[in-house]
Amino acid sequence: MDGRLRAPCRQLQTAPQGATFSQLRLRKSVGRYGFPARLEPDEEGRFVVHFPDLPEALTDGADEAEALIEAADYLSEALAGRINRSEDIPPPSRLRRGLHWVAPEPTMALKAALYSALRARNMSAADLARRLDADDRKTARLIDPRAASRLTDLEAALSVLGYAIGIEVLEKPAA
């Protein structure tokens, strides 16, 4: 069996013996990397997307569906920009009535989580490389938004910082 297919099982094996689902959900989280977004029609009938937590993230689409697809792409770009500028990534505000929950591309979400965890610990990529016993350049690529990263490498980096990757699948709201 391919080792990449077994990787998610390691997360389950690290849960405390007898832990219930609700106990696991109460664990401290680096963060969810979805953000609420507001859609507003403009004077041309297009839908403009605003992220209240990320004012630099602004995009649009011909209709609501296209606007939300563009929003997910642009959210990934906004998070990448924050990483590149060494800025904090704010926690998402609560989803309120009239707002849509938008998630970035999954690899970008993991890079943002790793970046935020390092900032919270005042650690550099070199510090992380020492903990991983890995090459400094390879480790720096894990938080570089332009660099491709394997899920197993991101999982190992988050794991050495005391985090596990959790996956949540949500049903889309009816159109």
C-alpha cells in the first residue's frame, strides 16, 4: 500500500486512549481558515465579494456562484500575501446572517495554519527545520505560498508543533 494513503491514519492513532469525538473537538486549534464573505451586487449587476476580516481581499463574479468560486481563489491569494508580507492572519469572525463561509484552497489553508503556529511560538523556519531534523530550505518551502508541498510534509511540520490535521466535510447550502 502507498505510504501516502496511510498518512491520515497516524492522526487517529495519536488520539488519547478512549477519547470521544466531542473531547477531540475541544482540543486547541491553530484555526479554521475559512472566512465570512459578504456578496453585494454592483451597478453592472455583478456580485462583489468583501471579506470583513481581510479588507485587502476583494473580488467579483458575474453571478453568485461565480463570485463564490472567485472568492475562494482570492482568499488563498490574500492569505499568501499576508504570509509573504510577514503579517498576522486574523482569526475569522463569526458567520452572521447574510454572509457566506468561504474556504481557501486546502494546501494554502495548511500553509497558513503552519505559518500562524510558527508566529504564535516566535519560531522561524530554521527553528522548525531543527525540530524536524530537516533541511532549512525544504522547511522554508512549507510556508512559502508559491512552493508545492506534500500533505505528509505539512502534516509532519504541524505534528512537531503539537497539531494534527482535521478534515471537515460540510454540505453546501441549497441554491
